[in-house]
Amino acid sequence: MSTPTEWVTERRVVVKDDPAQVADEIGRRLVRKLQSWTASGRTVHISLTGGSTGIASLRAAAAHSEGADIDWAHTHFWWSDERFVPRADAERNALQAREAMLDRVAVPADNIHEMPASDQGLELDAAAEAYARELARFGSETQPWPVFDLSLLGVGPDGHIASLFPDRAEIRITDAAVVPVRESPKPPPERISLTRPVINSSQRVWLGLTGADKASALGLILAGASYASVPAAGAKGLRRTFAFVDRAAAAQAPPELIERD
């Protein structure tokens, strides 16, 4: 393990007692940000994630949003990755997100940008290309995807984010916004994922890690491990990068990087 002076200090760590508190903290902060950002009437873009922490955070956000003054008409939701399964499959990140939050708040249907499902008439490569075109509708000539105000990302025990897994070709792709993923080391085998340039163009990146099996990944993230070997170590927002963790996952986090309440 590196000495404290060698740790990358651009990331901050918020530690809560357990996974439920982590999800509640992310949800509370998300609602607070949406209130602030939409108060000015500007358009907001949020990239969502799946996984237990990601979906629990959305459920918490839905609860915190009750009575909150959020202009949902100016808020767009996207996904960093998706499992290429039928649209009604319970494994789809989008379906889980809808059940947890999106169907419980007044977000216009056109502001929810799901990745294509396997039963919508497109093969995997064409589905990835279609999502890239959808992103480009809200981008520019120099950046063919929207400026994400916030990207929520889960982190696997192996350090993967979205569907960018360690030591695979997808994490090195920089000339595309969206990539198809085949033979994923984590089922299902076919997926769609945003690429590193898209994720790292986000203004803010919030990583969620809970459980003792994530302690090693968090340690490698904070130590500045190779992005190719630990994709989460290369995920960084242009303005802020936070890791929201429980005490079990924080076992290897140096005290000077912990944010105090």
C-alpha cells in the first residue's frame, strides 16, 4: 500500500455506516443538486448506473424528492451502460431505475434516454450506434454527447465501472462514445457501455462502493492505479469526484481523504 503522500488527492471519500446510509446520502445529495441546478431553468443531464447501490440511491432520491422544488422538465436521464436483454427483463438497469425513481417523479418521457433493448429490432452493434446518435443530438461538433452535470457509477470488486472491465479492449477505446460489449466477464454476456472519454467529460463523478469486497478496489482507486487494470481508478469528473462508501469498503482509505460531515 502506498504511503499517504503518494495518494491521489483529487478524489474525496464520504463514509457512512452501512449500505443503506450510503444510498440515502447519494440520494439526498442528488435531490439537492437537482433543486439547485433546475432553479435557474437550465437543462441538466444525469448519467445513471445500475447495481444494488445505484438503484438503492435512486430509491432514496425519489423519497427525498417528495415536496422538493425540482423542475423535472429540464432534467434528462441517461445510462452509462445497459445489459442487452429484452426491455421487460428485470435485469435491465433502465427498468430498475424506472421502478426505483423515474416512474415516481414527473420526468417527461422524452427526457428518459434508455439504451436499446435486445427485443427492439437492433443487433448489438447497431444498438450501440443508435445510442451514440441519441447522445449526439444533445452534443456538439467537438463533443458528440451532452455535458453530463453528474455521472453516478457503481464499482465492482474488480474495479470495473459501467461495462468497462479490467484488461479488455473497451476501456482503451477513445474514438467512440458508445461501445458494444461481448463475452462480458459478468453476466449477461452482451452489454452496451459509454466509453472513458464520455464518462470523464462529466462535471462530477460519484462512485458508490459498499461491502468489504470493495475495499481493495477503493484502495486502488485512491492510489491512482492503472485505468486499464482498474477502470474505476480512471473515472474522474472535471470538477468533482467523490466516492461514497460504507465502513467496510473504507478499510483501506487514508484518513486525510475522508470528508467529515
